[in-house]
Amino acid sequence: MDPPADLDGAELARLLRETIGGRAVDNGGPRAPLRMSPNTAKRWTPRRSSQSGQARGGRAAATSASDGGGGITFSFTFSSRHVFVLAILVGAVALLLLVDAKTESALEEGAEAGTAVEVHHNLTELRSGENAKLLEQGGAANDAKGGSGAGKATMGFHDASPENIYGANRYYKPKGLGYATRPVGGLHPIYMADAGAGGKPNEGDFAFDDEYELSPYADKRLKMTDEERTTEQEEWAKKLQHIREKYGYWDFEDDYREKNKKDRPAVNWATVGEKKADYDPLLGEIDKDDFPKGAWQTDDKYVAKFVVEGKKLVQRMLDAIYDEYGMEDETKKAALGLEGSGGKMLGGKFVVAWMHESSFDALAKKLLNAMITNNHFYVTLGGHSAAAGHGNNFGQSYMMEFQRLMEPVFDRLGMVLVSANRAQGGMGTLQSALAGNGIYGDNDVVLWDSSMTEKDGRLQDIFWRMALLSGRRVPVLFDLGGGKAALEAIHEESGAHVGGVMSNTQYPKYKNTEFDFTLAEHKYNAVCWTDRVDVEPADQNAGYGGQASWHPGNFVHQWTARKISIVMLHALDKALDLWEKAASADGNPLDGKHWHLQAEEEKIRAKLQKVNATDTKCGELFPSIARFCTVAMKGAGEWAPRHDPDHSSIRSIAKPAPNGYTPAHLNDGEQLYPGRDPHVPSQRVPKGEVDVATIARSLPPRSKKKRRRLLAEERRQSAIAHSPVGDQYAVGRERRVEESKITPGQGWASENHPAGFCDGTSNAICYREKTNHCVLSGHNDARGVMKGDALSGWLVLNFKDMKEGIVMARMEPWHKHNSNARTEGWTAVNNGEDEGRRMLKGGQPLHESFTFEVAVNGVTQYKHNTTQFNDHCVNPGYNLVICVLWDDALALKNEKQDVEFAMRITGDGGRAALLGMTQIYWA
């Protein structure tokens, strides 16, 4: 239908805005009609609901009168001009009803769509093509008119993000400070408000957010009868109501949009301080006057209510943990021990942790900073097999249990918690620590738990130093046992903020369930698989590996997670107290003296940089290149887990050969299935016992919950992955260097890296190969290796922002000769595709005859034989061979430069002259 001649685009846009809450756009003409396939229209016929028709996000919803037969009747008479407007309005209302039916009813018992998969496919069609374009225009117009900068956000920073048990959590929120360094890939939280056209969704991600009252144990992927599922859902609803009545729920709403008919202004952290000479958009340390008028940080009433709700949230979490373990009220007050400057342990008879008071204050201030800036908060563990959680499912390890408890707490408080378990079995931490933030990532809190494999205090010293010297923040350091002496030494030397978790063990105090926690058969309850209706894996192991006597079981991991959570909850409580007192004295927004961190943290880092490196424990272990002990190292590797695995591998920084070849990952198995795993019914909290994770997620009953309409739009995860802002923290992206005479070879390749996205977080999708006989294990622990031999040619790596002239690597010189699968069948360098010398037929090369050659920016630096190569390597611990590949303090003139670093193996060894490399480090 063409529009009447007397109705221009501006008037049509105005009418649409009045109908759908200001989301239409003045685009100079009418919009195209909504397109929907017959199948989708049939499956998604709107139906009446007893719920309020008010749209989510404060948008006004159209109402209608219903006749006795269930139809919708409009008994009005219109001119031709009004008929056209009415057609547009009806289309808009229909779309709103369709989306509302999706978000409110799709998973209710008796929903017309049969399975979650059908729901997903139906809604994907609604979010595609012309339909998505229509709905995207409103948010784009808001930005163009100088709106909040929040894109198409329909939530406030402190609304509860609905948790999706099928895929990634969705954050329909404005961009906080942490957006620029957010995790990308796997099933990490994504920002729908910044989605871009034409991209792909997260792997296995569903196109809707779950109703939070849906039981994860009624998951439609689990094998259950309809009767069992109905019973489960009914019991779950009763459980949620009991939690609300006993512990309360998050009850915070912002009425700004309702009152002002627009999104609340939000800080644009990338540009807000661009006129300041020293402003860092990744730290966001702005002044009071820099906050835009109307931003939530400036609203006294908003902040006061938020602080009250925040303190209630923290207290109910503490109460839940104490109730779970049967602690008395007097014990609750002494659950956190603080060690003062005099060395006296404070607290009562039951202590979960120790911290210097100044360190505890610093942790609280760090949390206050993250709350004010809506930042991501990173907590990362380095350690050995027990810390990794071997013997248990990965999700049962204490870092993942901590994430499960605390993620919704951080979400309600306006932050995004990212906890990572990057421990590795059979090893310590040195091989990852030497990479600085390249493998462990940027962190706010770093934990060490490797006492079985790193008793040497010198190794511990390197872990702490590298954590403090690298990254955009200086983290708070925690010892999980066995590292306190080295940690205290770092504290004394630099003023670093430190603490530790005590080694005591407690078990839950069940009131309605008989369970003997001391029985050996109750130590573990890990499983390799739980029956699903949508996936049939290969034969799965009946038992579960790694359950050694020295590995803790799931209840010990659970208690460790509770101890870390208690520390964090007390620190959050103090941060909220500080906020309340500062706001009462100075008003909002808070003055920077209350939450700025950079100046204080840089003092710690400066002290570490100025010490005599040879006098440190680190320098004692590496006397020939001690100077690396005082600088920020970078690195990449082939082991897993790793921060940002797609951009932190050695492969990711390799320069392509002339034919386009870059070192490949061989034997990459196909994933059996994508997406988040269902909850395991056999691992749930027994009926009638305290369920702390569910208490953390407590929200108002659905009928009382403020409705938010989730914008139907194309999901554009691929566009996010290629965001120019996000690229700032990718390791070693290729930059142009001066034209080099070095030609990259074609014979280097990586082996034994697991399939999937293995970053050590709860959103990893790792080790799900079809041949895996314990698919549900979830562990990310793997030992990939980059192999090259005398036929491989040059391995050329691009190092970004080098300054110190240091290159080191963990090498594996013990691999079996002729084991580089990439060069199998080759008889010449690069398989004869360059000027490499051919081997003589019949020759039997010896590995010891190889020559190792290094070039920097196209200029050869040296050629070492076996003896010379070994002379530049040290063995600082078990399974560790760390080699110095380049050490030239004057080469770069102490100026940041992009460097092309090349290495190759030459000589008569051919395929037998082989070397493996797992991590490489530079500064």
C-alpha cells in the first residue's frame, strides 16, 4: 500500500513514536512493511495474556478491546489517510505482541512451540533481514540525536540481566568502562545494544533470554517425562518464593525513562576525557564535572536507593553462606580475619582469610571504582592440577563455583564478573606467568595455588612480579596456601596489596538430608555425561579420571569458593559503606579521591621497576637475563587455557608465507555440539537445603517484575569480535614493519591443541570432540606445541610495542625425531617451494647437528649449534626449559617499536632436527 499524498514521512514517524515509545525515526519517508514467513506467522499467532500490556523498557504498549469470542475488534471509521496510518500502527502492535509472546510465554508449560530449538528458529526469523532493520532504526536515531550513547539499550545498569541457561548471558545495557576490554568469543557476555548487522551469534546461542523463574532442571534438553518436568517446575516456583520470603530479592528500578521518555544519559568513556592530556579511556578516571547531567552516578536519590539495595544483597549472600554451613551469629561477625600492620590476626575463632588492613581497603576501593565505572572485574587463578579441579567437572572447580555464586551479585551492582581458572595439571605457573598479561589476561585479583609443584619461592616471586608489572591494572594478590612468605616479601618491597585464603575445610550442614561427607565414595560426584534429548555422544566413560588422593573433591572446592566469596562480599560491603559516607559528605558524583586508582597503583609498579633485578628471587633464578624481572612482559602460547585464545596463540602472531600459509593447528577435532551445557541433575543442591547460587539470583515474582521489552534485532557477534575498540587488547596483531628479506616458511604447525574456545572461564566451549569419551568434563587444560624442523623454513612472528629487546621461549627439545606432521613426506625446505637446499637421499641426519638461527627485522642476529643453543637455556623447574632467544638492551633505544622476529632450524638434520615451542615471551 502506498502512503496517501498528504502524509509525509515526518508525520508518520511522529505517529509511530507516539505508539511505540519514541523508537521510530524521522527518516523522511514511510517504512517498509514488516515481513514474516507464513510458517512464522502461523507458529507465532499472538494470544491474550493476563499480564499487563505495558511494554518492557518503559515503552508504551497499545491496548485493545476483546470480544467474547476471543477476537480483537476495532469498531472505528477512518478516512483513507487514517487507514494507512492504522495499518502501520497495527503492524507495529502486532510485532510488539509477537516479541512479547516470545519473551513471556515461549517456555511456559504448555507453550505452543514444542521445543527450545523451535523457539530459537522461530525467533531468529523475527530478528532477521528487513524486520531487524525496521527495529534497529529507532536506536540509531537516538544515538544520532546525541542521546545517551547507550545504543539500543533497554535496561539500566542495575537492572538484573536475565540469565540464559541455553547460551550466553545477555547484557542489554549501555556500555560501561569495561566494554573496550570485554572478553570476545566462546559464550562470553555480549552487548546486544552494540550488535552489528550481518554477524553471527555466539556459538550455540539461543535468540531469547530465559524467564528467570524457569528451573534449570526442567531444561528441555534433559531427558524427562512431561510429568517430571511439570513437577520440577512447580517445586522450583515454590523454592523461589520461599527464598524471597526468607532472604529477600533484588528490588531496584530506575524510573528515569518513564518520566523523561528517553534513555538515561550514560558516560561515553572513550571520549569523555579526550580533552585531558593524561586521560586513559581504559581507566576512566574523570572528574565530578565530567559526568553528563542525568547520568545515574549524579543522581543522589538513585545512588542512595542503589546503595541500600546493594547492602541488602551482600547481607543476604553472607547469611545464605553462613546458613549453608550452620554457623552461629557470633561466628558470622568474625568470618573474615584481617592482619593489621602489627601482624596481629584479627577476628574470632573461625577465620576464612587473612589480609593486611591496607590491602582490604584497596580491594574495597577497587570494587568501588568498578561499580562507578560499570567495569568488568577480572579474577584469575594460576595453579596446578588440584586448583584446576582435576577429578571434578570443570564447573565444580572453586573458581567456577565462585563465578556461579558471585556473577549475579556483580551484575546487580552494575559490573561484569569474569572469573578464570587458568591452572594446568602437572605444572606450576612459570610457563604462563612469563607472558605477563598475554596468557593470564588483565586482572583485578590474581590467585596463586601451586604449592605442590612450585615450592621454590623464586618461582612464586616471578608469578607475583609478572602479575603486578603487566596489564592496565595492578591486581590484589591472593595466596591459596604455600606462597605466603614470597607474597609478604613482595608486599614489603613494593607495598603491593596482598591476602590469602586459609586452608581449613568445612562441609555444608544439611538439615533435611542424610549425607556423610567423610565417606570416600562421597568425595567426588563428577560425571562424563547426563542424558539429553538433543545429543547422542560416543560411548562415555562410566567412571571419571583424575580422582587422585591429593586432589580435593567437589565439596572442598565448594568451600574454597565460599571463602573467596566471603572476602569479596565483605569488601563489597565496605565499598558501599564508603560510597554512602562520601556521598553524604560531598554529594554525587563522588570525587575522584574516593575511587581513582591509577596514581596509587603506579606507585607499586614503580617500586618494582626500580629495584636491582639481580637482587630479586626472580633474578637469582635467571641471572643471565635478570633485567626481565623489572619489566612488563608479553607473550603468546599453544597451551590452554589462555586469555583471549584466538589472539594469544603463537599462530595468531605469525606472518603468512607468500602463498598465504600461516602455521596451522593440525588434528583439530570437530565439536560434537555447541552451546552451554545443561545443569547436571545429580549435582544439584539436595531438596530442602540452602541453595546459595539461587539465592544470589533472587528477583521479584514475575507478576511484579517491571517489564522490559527486548528489542528484536540481528545479533552481530562477529561485528563485536572485530570491534576496533576491542582490538586494543588483542595480543600481537600484525602491524607493518620495514620490508624484510626474511620469507616465512610453510613447515611450522601446532599440534595437540584442543578443539573449541578454551579460555578457562565458565563460558568456554572446550574439548567436545566427537571422539571424546568424557564430553561433560569441561576442562580446558591442554598442552599444544608448535613444531618446526630443518625443512620448515622461517617462523616469522610480529611483536607489538617491543621496547626492551628481550625474547624468551619455553622449548621442548625432546620430541621424537621426524614427528612434525606438517613436513611428513617432504625432502626439501618448504617442500621445495623456495630456495631451500634438498637433502641427499639415503642420509640419516642426527638431531644434534641442527643449527638454530635468529633474525630481527630481517637482519640475522646469530646461528647457534646444539651446544650454544643449550647454553642459552635454563631448567628452573620440572618440565621447564626456558631459552633466551634475544637479549639486546640497546637495539630498540628504549622506544616502543613493532618488531619482526624470525627463527629457523637449518643444517643437515632434515625432519629429525626438530624443536618444539609452547610459549614465547617478549618485552
